[in-house]
Amino acid sequence: MCQRGVVTVHLLTNTTMYRMKVTAIIADDLVNNVKTYTRSSTVTEAITIALKDWVDIFNIRELNKKIIQNPISIDNGHQIREINRSI
């Protein structure tokens, strides 16, 4: 059996918050696992947290691909430390 409901997704752009209502058929066990792992009391909060985490992981993977293609080379750690300290 699947839960049917309305999930509100919050999209934050500058200071304006847009909400999107989504109707999705998602297996009960998946929703319950997401609620448990995110320690959320509502389905909306659980799915919002899970989606944000997924996007963060995706972005990290994409960044890792870019770094592999063009690795960062540090020849002089002293110079970088001085730049960091001056900021």
C-alpha cells in the first residue's frame, strides 16, 4: 500500500519563497525510512531534508568530477596560508 498525499517543496530564490504542491505515490516503507533517517515528524519535512541532502551529494560528485579533470596543485602552502590569514 502506498501513501497518497500532498508534498510541499520549498524553493528558495533570493528572499522569495515559492512552494510547489506535488502529489506522488511513494511506497510506505520508503516514506517511513526517510522520516526515520531524517528524524522528521512530517512527510513534507522528511522529503525536503532528503531532497536537499540528495542535491548536496549530487553537487559534491559533480565538483569531484571537475577537480579530477583539473586537479588543484599547491606548490607553495606558505603563500596560501598568507592569503587566508589576510582575509
